[in-house]
Amino acid sequence: MVNFAFLDWFWVVIFIVLMVVCGILFYRLGKRSISDFFLAGRGLPWWLPAASVYATHSATDTPMWVSGVIYKYGLRGIWYTFFSAWCAISAFASTRIFRRSLAYTQAEWQTLRFSGLGAELLRGWIAGWQVFMNMFVLGWVGIAMGKLCHYLFGWPDWLGLILFSSLCAIYVLAAGYWGVVMADFQQGVIAFSVIIIVSIWGIVAAGGPQAITAKLNALGQSWRLNPFAFSGLTSGDFPLVWFLTMLVMAVIGGFGMGTYIDWYPEAQRIQSARTVRDASYSIWSGSALIIIRNSLWAVAIIAFFSLYPHIKSTADYEMAWFRLGFEFLPVGLVGFFFAAVVAIHLSTISTHLNLGASYATRDLYHHYFKPKASERELVWVGRISTLILLVGSFIYGLMMEEITQWLIFALWIMAAGIWLPSILQVIWWRFNSWGYLSSWIANLGLSWLVVWVLPEFHVLPLLPDYLQFWIMMVLGALIYIPITFLTQTEDMNRLVKYYVMSRPLGWWKPVRKEAERRGLLRLEESQSEGGN
Amino acid sequence: MSWIKKDWTAQQADKWTKEDYLTFIISPLVYVLLALGIAFSLLLLWYGWIILGVSLILLLIMIKIIDPKLRAISEDYEMKQKKYLEDLEKIARWEE
């Protein structure tokens, strides 16, 4: 339990009022149209979606997770958090292509890239999956806040979950994405400032950098300062092949769409940027802030380790960064710190409420149930969907203990087996909707086999995660590549339209030739373009 | 950097060129160096400041390479966007 003085509560109340009111102020803009409610009218300068990318991916459970990997692996743990590097290439490749498609969501993009029944099946599947995923993330992050409030104030877990998610829902319901992105900017600034203050405070509390280094040397733990302290090529807890797999997954994944769960919130921010250039810079700089944040946290956790080197329980050392703040900051600043934690929390909750509602409204209600719906009606459906997501997240949050293991597994399998198909759909014209659909289905079966069933029956040994990734990728390809070639190419009219609009990267020569034949590409371009 | 193109027409900018491929290489490198540079600098290790400095120089080079092209793409595309949005609505409303 932490004791709050009057000044601490003052900070908390002022910050919450500021965040909620700041969101509500944009009520009039948010209700104008579905484009405003979900994309802020596609008119944002790059720094607003950038702040939103950063704020969204700083959730209540993020410092716990980063604390856990750094305390366990030392500075090597930075690479566990490095998957956000997919934005390094995405910002200048898939972001550019996706922004030019103008699709509201990744589900909608499927019907622009593919055609016919396969495209509609993909759109429905991705939309339904995203509604579920956003509700799940809301429950997951919400219960993390519940647990933090239990640790701080002794509240029951449900109270922190329901109280803060409901506060956040006020401005998301009122102003939609306008409220989300404006509050995210404010929250991002508060959160980043506090992360710097607490991390430096923690380093000073541990005696400063020299004292930390000396303490680690005395403990025989100096390897913790080496981010490249590999345990071997394939052996130990940090093998070189794991590192290389992670780098390939993260960096090359940027050529695709949907290669990471994080792609989906990013896709919304890409479309909300006012130009292609703004979209690129927003994604690049938002992720750069995440990488800087992770390094700040990492050194603070190293400092924490030098103070408390013998903690064995994962649950205990995952609280490292919170403990630095709540145990070492002076009275008055503790409330400031908690207010920043609330900011971190609200920014993630608001994004997933609005994002889940966008799939429910645009891809399910508008596209499948009522294509002729008016803008006013769609905004209201957006609000009702937001409310359903909120209530659903309470249910998920309260049953999270029982389902977390299963759902983390589900997240992992979806990332592993569809990584390559998610790239192929962007860079290869011949890859069709049936190939992509079959990759999702094959991945579902293969992952159960490779990860659980075959090891259980001793057909396969229990494999390290990097090997599971490569095996699932190869086995999956043996299914979806033949299916792609055995089924028809996509309708050439759709492909040409998509090509002219989005100018995708990779192998699109037959489509480009057809676009040229139809006179849809400018002369200068046709003459000078090579054979991609 | 005279071999880096600065003046782009919309037609030229629509193509994927060496400027894009260079950016694909420099950009992840900047992320890696930023991650290491910040961590080492906070620990007051001298090479941390050097790594951080290199990452910032590379970032400036990257922007110099890609920004003129991104500007050209954006200016041209914004003119066509209204028409494309109308087409998008037709698909959403099953009119196409």
C-alpha cells in the first residue's frame, strides 16, 4: 500500500479531468461523419498520430513486461522489446502502400487488394477477429490496472478495471478518434516526461551509473551490461539464432501488412494522417519513441537490479519500474507518477475502444448489414459498438486469469504462421485471397500440432520458439503456395485498379503491363520503369 | 550527395528507386543505434555518446534522401484522393 498526500491526489484529479475534458472538447468534430469518428477526417499532421502510436503502445502492463525481461536477461532484454522495429521499413514501404489504398481498416483493404468471395470472407474474418482482439486487449490491460490499484490502494481488482476504463469511454463515446488522438498527445507528453524523471531518479537512487556498474561487477553480473552476451549459437537462454530470427521477423516484417498485432492500431493512424508523407513520418517517429522509451526503462531496471539483485519471483521483479517510482519519489511527485500511469492506461484503452468499434461499424454493420446507412447512423453505431466493447472488456478482464495462457498462445500462433503470407499479399501479385485464407487456417492447425500435440506424443521434441517459427513458416508455405497456384488469379480489373492507386512494391509486372496497355500509367513512367 | 535525386516529378516518385532501398537499410540501423546509444549514454559509457551521435547523423541523412521523394508523392496523390474515396464508398455500399 502507498500513502497519498493531498498534493498527490491533487495531481491525479487534475490530470484525469484534463484528459477527459480534452477528449470531450472534440465532440463536435467527432460526430460529423464516420471518417471523423474513426479517422479524424484524415487530416492530422504527422506528430499527432506519432504521439498516438507511442501512447497507445505504452500500456499499464508494458513497464511490467519490460521490467521482467530486463531483470531476467540484463540489457539483452532490449531485443525482446525490439519487435517494434518493424516500423523501420514499414514506415517507407507498407505504410506508403496502405495510406494510398485509403482503406479504413485492414479488413477493408482485403476487398481492395483481392476480389470476389475470397476477399469478402477475408474481410469478415479479419473484422470479427479484430473486434474480439480489441475486446481481449481491453480486458488484459484493464485488469493490469485493477491489479496495480490493488497493490497501491488495496482496492478489489474489478474496481480499477471498471473505474478507469469507464472514465476513458466518456471521451471516446463523445468524440471518437478525435478524442482518442487529442488525449493521446497530452497523455504521451505526460507519460514520456514521467518515464524520463522516474528512470533517472531510479538510476540516481542506485548511486549513479558508476555505482551500478561497480555493483554489477562485484556481484559477478557484469554481463548484464552487454546487449550481445549470447549464450551460444543455439544453446542457453539467449542463443544467437533467436536474436537473428527476431531481427528478421521484426525488420523484414515491415514489408507486409498484419505481420504484427500492432499493425492494426498503426493502420488506423496511417489513414488518419493528412498525406502519405505525414503517415510515413508518424509511424517512424512513434516507434522511435517506443525504442527510446524501452532503453530508458532498461537502464532503470538495471539500476533496480543493483539495488535488489536476489528477487526470484517473476511477479515481484515485474513490478520493478513501478517500485522505483512509488518507493523513491518524494511526496507530491508520487501522485504525479500515478497520474502518468493513468495517462499511459487511458491512451491504450481509448485506442482499442475506438479501433474495435471501427471494425464493427465499417466492416460488419456498414458493409454487410446496412450498406445504405447514413453518416449520422454510422456514428451512432460506432458509439454503441464502443459501449459493447467496454462491457465485453469487463467480462474478459475478470476471467483473464483463466484464459490468458490460451489467448497468449492464440496471439503467438497468429503471428508465427501468417507472417510470410502477410508479406506476400503486399509484394506478390499472384498471391490470392484463397492462398491468404488457407494460410490462416493451416496455421491454426499446424501451430497446435507443432507447439503442443506432437511434443505431447513425443513425435517432436519440445522446440525453442525460434525453431517453431521457422518450422511453421515452411509447413504453412507447403499448403498455401500450392493452393495459390491451384486457384484462379485475382480479377485483373481489381488488380489494375489497386496497382494504379497504391503502387505496391515487389513482383507486379503482369499487372503493371496491363495498366500500361489500358493507358492508366503516365507515359514517362511506362518508358522508364524496370521489370519489377 | 549528388547521386541522390532531389527533384522529383510525381511520375518518377511513384516508382521504387534506390532512394527507397537505401532508406530500408538506414532506417532499421538508426533504430538499433538509438536503442544502444540511449542505454549506453545513460550508463555514462563513452561509446554510448558516439553511437547516439552516429544514429542522429544517419537519421538526418535518411531524411535528406527520402523526404524530397515523399513530398512529391504526397502532393500528387492528394489531388487524386477525392476520386479514390468516392470509389471506396461504392465498394463499402456494394454499388460496385
